[in-house]
Amino acid sequence: MASESAIGQAFDVVVIGSGFGGAAVACRLAQAGRSVAVLEQGKEYPTGRGEITATGHGTDTIRHGHFMVDIGKGMNVIRGVGVGGGSLHYFGVRLRARPEIFEDPRWPASVTREVLDPYYDLSGGMVHAEPVQPSPVLGLPAKSQAFLAAAKACRRRTGEPLYVPIAVHTGPGEVPTPAGVPQTRCVYCGECLIGCPPSESFEGNVNARALLTLNYLAVARRTGNAVIFPQHHVGLIRRGADGFEVDVSLGDGGLFAHKGTVRAKQVVLAAGTLGTAEILLKSRDAGALTGLSPALGMSFSGNGDFLIPKTINTPQDLQPKSGPSITVGADFSTPEHKIFIEELGVIPFLEAVIGTRKETAVSLFPHQLAYLGMGTDAANGVLRMHFGRVCVYWDPAQSMPLYRQITACLREMSQQLGGDYQHELYDAATGFGLITAHPLGGCVMSDAPATGVTNPRGEVHGEPGLFVADASLIPTALATNPSYTISALAERVAFWMIHGREMRENDPDTPPNQ
């Protein structure tokens, strides 16, 4: 069944994308005996260590890095490209969205935290996460301890600071992944953005991060029912004689040459918020899919992301490069907005990628601490096609109160750390300069076609057999790292596809995490 190309083949299900949504759906459908093709635009990185070159709309040449920086109108977006999607560069934080998030009327009435909890549990068994454990040599990271002390002293803080659960193995020895692959201990290098480094004690790389290639995708492959096809770029989807036809171009070094179609009875779009929207927008505009909702492309959210503000000129060396990249966070919510702030390592890597690195940052590097702020933005962005590519159109006006509140919290954090607040990316007067690593929405779920692209179970309104199972389903900001919620929603989509009903706690049809 396996081959270098999926072109000309037929499957029960084609899953487009291999990130947190696509990996979960592909795994469960393969376990259920369906033949599954996973079409991934990017490369496969066998060691999990990607290529730092990023690609984006700002260049004429497409280079195959393991993530992209998309230049939008009002907001830029970082997204993963490669087998494993966002897990190739994420920092592993696995937090459930708060119950109040799902009480927003923009969520379907049937999707609540209580409904999602069994799916969170299922995903949590596949992608294990726990708080960071001390390095046997250095102890807990200095940046983590400094953040916790500063947050505890902040009057704006509304929740107890905590070590957040991360999908990085920092405990002793090796642990097996659900697919039986040994996961080695973290070496605290702080390079989560590009992947674990080569090992000094054995051949190969350190293997501490719970990449999707070690769990969901590995289990899917082991069933013998799923094949992953890297460098398969999807153009559009159309109805065929017995389901769907997916137009594919094979990519090598950015040159998409050989073209053809892949057939499937069902198709699951999990190409990420921008990728999924782009495929559906192209398919609609080409007349290939005619029943799509007018809400397609609407309700985009940057998850309230505030990247990369920082405290500089601290009196103490915070060792910001010591890993893992994110270890702690604190709740700074207000009556108007949910806000969660985490410490953020790998400043040089991020600043180099998004073009903000300056020589002054190098000299001050040991005495600074960067942050990731997240909150409930207005989720009123729009995704549109622009010269053949999807583009974010973000008006920050309605979200400015949130950004001002996050800024006030970070200024207080800087004061407690004895340093100065700085955010070179962001213009506080206009809201210009935002960047998100957690794009959401654009193909949101809803009870009616007028307000969303899919029904509450992820099936596209007006296109039976076509599903969405990624972050584009999410109709509001989550105000926390979204990977866990994306996985839970994808688990739910898969369970409905297989069983046609809701999964319950201790359900006899709960799939195995192995």
C-alpha cells in the first residue's frame, strides 16, 4: 500500500495535514480499520530536529523550513510545516481551556468542557505532559524561578503561578512512547523551537519532546492502515463519483512538479487554520465545492497572542536559554478578559526567525526574560485569498483593551524583576506588529450554516463526508496554548466519524493509546 506518491491511489479517508488535529484523526480512523492517506505539505524530519529556514509570503522562493511565517495585514502568523505539524516547533504546553471559554455563545451548545473532558483524557494518554523536573546538574531553570517569584508579587495576578504541564520528558531515565519508541531525558538546552540536539552519549538526537511522530502518527503507521505522504501539496477538493477527488502537487525543494489526484470516500481537512481555509477558499472559488457556508474565512483569532514582549536589564542573570523553553505561567485574568502569561525562552531563535534580532539584544541576553501572553481577543479577523495565497486581515481595534491589559501586567512583572519593559515588535498606539503562533478559526463549528463552516461534529455544512479537524474549528480565543484543545476536538471528530455518537467517560469504545 505504501509508495512515494499518493497520486492515482484511492483510500477510505484522506487526511490533509499531520499536526495536532490530523495526527489524532488519522490514528483513530486507522485503528478502526479504515485505509488512510495523510497528505503533508512539508518534509519529514526523522530526528525531529527541523530546518530553521522559515518560508513566507514575503519571499519569491519557497524554502522548506519546518515552519512558516505568513505576512498578514495587521497580524503575522507562525505555523508548522512538516510531518508532525506544529509539534515540530511547539514548546509542549498542554493545558485544557477553561470551562468559561465554552460558555461563549459563539460555541455550539453541544460543545462544552464537560463534553470535551473525555476527549482531553484520551489525548492526554497519547501525548503525556507533566511539569518540568529539576536538572540533575543545574536544578530548576533560573528563569522559571524568577518568573514565579515576580508573578507571586504582582497585584494584578488572579491565579496562583504554576509549573505548567509540558510534553517534554524531564524525569529520570527513558520512558516509552505509546508506539514503544524510547523517549530520552531532556538536556535543558532550550532549543525546543528547532528540536532536540544531537546526543553526546548515543548515536542520534536527544528525543525528549513528545512529537506527534512518536505517538499518534507512529501508532497510525503501526496499524498498517495509514500511510503518510510528505511533500504532497493539496490544491483543491472536488466531489467525485464515489466521494472526493483531491488535487495534489508533489513538492521537492519548493518546485511543485508532478500533479494528479487522490480519491477518497471521505476527506478530513487538518492543514491548520490558514491551510484549511486556503484549500476551502480555493475549492469554492473554482466551483469545486458549491455548498460552503458564507462564514468561510470569518472569525479568525490570534488567540490573543502577545509575542515577544520582555523584561530587559534585570540585575540577575536569568539564564533565559536554559530549557525547556516554557515551564511556568500565571493567570492575570480581569473581569473583561481571560489572560494567561508564560515565560518564554529561545529569544535568539525567535527573534532571528521573525526579523527582530538586534545587537543590543545579544549583549543584554542573560539579563532579560521574554513572555508569551495569551487572552480572549475579539476573534473578528478574516481570511481571504491574496494573489493565490491565504492572507490574514486583522483589525486590532476591538482587541486593544485586551492588549493594554496584557501590557499592564507585563510592566508590573518587569518592575518586580527589577528591569525595564520592552516590546520592539508592537506599536501600542495602533496595535500594529502583532504576531501569533496560535492561529484559530476561519472554518468554525456552529449549529447553523449561516454562522459557521461545520456542524458541531466537524462535518462541513452542505458537503457530507467532508470534515474539518484542526484549529480552524475553534470559534473564539482560548487564552491558553491550544494544542491540547485541538487534539481533543479532533478526537471527538474521529469518534463521531466512527461511531456516530458522543464518547462518554469509561466508554467501551474508547480507542487504545498504543
